[in-house]
Amino acid sequence: MENPVRVLRGNLLPVASNQKMNDFLKEIAVLCGISKSLTCHVARYTFATTITLQNGVPIETVSRMLGHTNIRTTQIYARILNMKVSSDMLILKEKLAKGK
């Protein structure tokens, strides 16, 4: 079986430079009716916070997906939101209740 990390290293869009990638993202935003200015940074931050961390993906996994060698770099992207803390505490409460 092929390593899934290697499989995901292909490019979805032709990437000549970060500036060109930002141009592609802005064009996609216009086509999709998105008013927010899309950039590589916005995409990475959204992926790290909204898509992965808020859906329970461990920060160590997110760090690896983003290609960070130090988890502290990922923690910059992964500010803990009150909503995430609340949902984690509900899960803990349920686990503790089952143990009684």
C-alpha cells in the first residue's frame, strides 16, 4: 500500500509561485461568489482550524499534514476556540458519566 502522505503531495493547481497560487485562489473566489480575499495563508489557517481541529483531528496530525517540523509552529494556526473547549469538555463529561 502506498504511503498516504506521498499520495497527497501532488498539486491540485499548477503552482509556479506563492503569488501565482494566490492569483488562482482569488480567481476561484470570484467564480464561487466568495467575498473574502483568499490566499495560501488563509487556506492553510482555515484548513488547520475549521476543517481539522474543530472536527477532532489531533494537533499532531494537523502538524504533520501542514509539513511542520515543530508542533509549536502548528499551535500558531491552532488557537483553541471556546467552541472546541466546550465540545471537548462535553465528551469528557460523557466518558466520566459512563465510568460511574
